[in-house]
Amino acid sequence: MSAEAPRILLFTGKGGVGKTTVAAATATLAARRGLKTLVVSTDTAHSLADALGVPGSGEPSEVEPGLYLQQVDTQRALERHWGELREYARGLLAELGLDGVTSEELTVLPGAEEVIALLELCDQVRTGRWDVVVVDCAPTAETLRLLALPEALDWHVHRLLPAGRRLLRALAPLVRHVARLSLPEDAVVSAGERLHAGLMEVRELLSGGGASVRLVLTPEAVVVAEARRTFTSLSLYGYRVDGVVANRVFPEDGGDAWRSGWVAAQARHLAAVGESFAPLPVHTVPYLPAEPVGAEALAGLAEGLYAGTDPFAPPSGEPPLTVRAKDDLHELTLALPLADRSEVGLARKGDELIITAGSYRRVLALPAALARRSVSDAVLLDGRLRVRFEAGGA
């Protein structure tokens, strides 16, 4: 299995629903089924080591046979991935008169640790060592911003960098003479290009056929509502969701009136989850009497969670985004499950299609077969946005 791309599973959910525990349990089960498994986190809280009951390590370290944990050393990785960019920024701030400590603080990019974790993940996949890679993602809002970043950066890079290089060369002498500031050299711009290329590789990896996201939730109204929005937004950005994990479900038998009330409320929410996310499987984890810590407890949780299924099988069904351009049919289809028609928008600008779903937006660069054609109509049907193009090219 390692000769091919590994199976990649990302776990996300609202903060506090137990996604780290579910991710660690899934990774433990993979290793015990004979799959060489790496589990990493993009969440700066770094709770994975606590869940597994072991110390963290900057490099993959074996915590039990076949199971490796990596807690990314973000400081060292920052220097490796964009050291030139940080050095330039520090120097520029120093020229503006800021002291070293302030310059250091200002050059720590927001969200940098999460981005670095994804770049490190890509490096690990390239080694070919792993059968399964499990990623414990940050809470949903941060995860969505992170997964949208590569494509958003790509849009800016393709428009700004080619012209930007020429402009920098032309303006550098003038700016140094008049403003007495240094503009970035080619090496700095090249570092930015490498960062961009690395993030595009991350996107290709995580939206590919061997990767999928699992949403972790608890059966509560607010949590379920957020999971529904996340499902739509992940699909908008082209990431495949292949399952839902309902955590901390009260057992139905026994209990007093207080627990009976919770059982009834959870049953209603679970019914809504099953209906909303169908045909995705909904796995359940009972409310355990004690927190599962360590490989044995996690393995037991995972066996019950995935009973009778293969959680490491490749995801099935159509990918979120498909393009058909054959004979008279020219159509782009994008999955937008659970999207409300009133919240979906569509606009065309040149060779780009701008799609909005709620507060999220995606700018899609159309393939050549569609870019030269006009949009004839669009319809949101059965959770998929279908955009049809005129048969004749422009």
C-alpha cells in the first residue's frame, strides 16, 4: 500500500466535540490492522500526545507498533519553509526604526503554525513511508480558512507575481534612493513562489481521490447546525466528506429523568443528522464512563465506532467538482450539500466562475474547454450546483 499515495483522513468539528480523541482512535485502529500510520495535528493545542498518553516529538516517533506521532516543530519548520521571507520582513521593519523584538513579533504570520503543519504533512507523504495518514485538524472555522488558503493564494500569485517581478526590478533603485527602503530581491520572491507551490501541492493532495474529511459532532442543536454548514463549505472548496462521527451519545437503557431527557433530545438530533447527511454513514460513540487515554482505550473506542466497516477504504462516489465537455454537453457540477438556494450565488468574470455559499466564496478558474463558452443556465438540484455552458465556443 505504501508504494501508492497513502489514505489520508482529516478530522474536524466544533471545538470541544472530541475530534482529537476520534482521530487518535482511528489512527490506533489503522496501526493495529497492520497499516503503517502517521497521525499529525494542524491544531496548535497539540492534544494528540495527551490523548495517546505519550510525549510529543518534532519528528515521527513510534508510540506503538506501526503507529507514529508527529508534533510539528513549527519554529524550525518556519525557518525552513519561509526563512528568506521572514528575514526580509525583519530587515524592512528594522529600516523603519522598529526594534528587534517588535520586528520578530510582527513577522509571525497569523495561522502560520497550521500552514506549516500542512507543508510538513506533504513532506511526509512524499517519503512513501505511510499507508494511512490521520490529521487532527483545528476547529471548523480555522480549518475552512486553512483549506481555502492555497486556492486563494494561487489566484493572487498568478496575477501579481509575473508583473510584480518586473515592477520590483524597475522600482528598486528609485525606492532605495528616495525612501531608503529595500525591496525584495529575486531570492525572496522565489521563496514566496516555493511557498505557493508547496501550498498548491497540499491542496492537490487533500482534494485528491485518496483523501477525505470526517466531521465529528455531538448530538446538540448548535453543533449539528455548524456541522451542516461545514459540510456545504468543504464541498464548495472541493474537499470530500465521507462520514460523520456522533460522539458522546447517551445509552438508551436505564437512567433517571434527567438522563432520559438527554436521550430523547439526542435521538431527535441524531435522526436529523442521519437525514441531513445521507447517504454518508453516521458512526456513533457512546458517552463513556471515563476519558479514553492511551492506545488500549482508543483502540477499543475505534473498534466499536467502525464496527462492521472498513474506515480506510478509498472514498467512493463522485468527487465534489466534475467537468464534462463532450459533444454538445458542456457542464460543471459542484457539490453543495445542504445549501439553501437563497444563499447560493453565481457570477462570471472572464475565465473565472465565482461561487458563493453563505459567507464563503470560491473563485474557480475554468478549464479551457469551458472558459471560451458562455454560461447558458445554472440550477441547484439534489445538493449539486449544475452550470451549463453554450455548445458553441466564443
